[in-house]
Amino acid sequence: MDVPDSPVVFTKFPASITGPSAVVELPRGSVDFETELVVVLSRDTYRIPASRAWDHVAGLTLGQDLSERGLQLKPPVPQFNLGKSYPGFAPMGPELVTPDEFPDRDDIGPGCRLNGEQMQKSRTSDMIFPVSEIIAYLSSVVRLYTGDVIFTGTPAGIGMARDPARFLRPGDELVTFAEVIGSMRTRFTSPL
């Protein structure tokens, strides 16, 4: 893909949020994993410049932006938000860490292992858009509120992009991790 001029934005419905040791029921289809650093805002934020964005951050945590690719990409118009919003499709945790607790808040290393196999691992310093620019861009359009969470984007290694593709299956365990924040474990079960 070409590098975009601005961040690509998706949303998740609040009912998709769950904790750091969740058991998630997989819907039928192709459910993918996307490790992300998550920002939690400390105050209402609107039209804030990137140079002041970190002043509006309460803390950082981990998230998995789980996505059912069939529904997400179904023609005639993709349903990105619905494909990302099944119950449990936004595990977050295990800790909320203030930015000053990191040696470099702009260089954090999130990753994940699926059944013990490394799938994703990168540095936020390698992201196309730094956290401060993501916050500034979103707040240029949307009024953000205290407690809002922002998933900041995923590194390479998602299941859909692998050859062959690797989607989540019942019985899988996904461990998401980053220094200082710790790790969270998500297990997956069959649909009822």
C-alpha cells in the first residue's frame, strides 16, 4: 500500500471492550488479530496540536483490535466497524501506565504470540504516524472526551497478510505484550 497522507480511522462499539484475560467467542468467519498500543485520554480534547497531544494522555495500555475479515470486507460497501465490534473484540490491559514511566514514550515495543509463536513485534517509533499526530488528527475532526481510548495502529504480521493466512481458531491463546505495560492473554472458543 502507498503511505497515506493521514491516519486511516476505524471505530469499535463500546460493547466490544473486554479485559486482559478474556475468553472470546469466535463468530463464524475469519477472525484476525492486530496488536496495538492504546492511548487513554486524561481530558476533553478538541483541535489540539501534535506538540501538545501528550499533555492530554492519562496513560498507555495494550489492545487487540480483533477483526472478522469476511464481514469487514463484504461488498458492496465494507463494514469495517461492524467487523471489529463483536463482543470481546477489543481486549485491553493489563495495566494503564503513565507516559513518564517509559524510557521513551515514542518508542514502545508491542507484539503478540499465538500459541507461543511470535506473530507481531515492532516499535511505535516505526509507525507511520506517531501517537501525538494521531491524537491531533482525530481531535481536528472529533471532540474527544476524558476516558476515550484510541487504538493507534498495528505492526506487520497480522493473520490476513500471512502466506498462508492465519486466522484465530477455537482453543487458540493470544498473548499480547509490551515492556512496562506487561502482557495479556486472550483465549478463543467456538461459537455457540
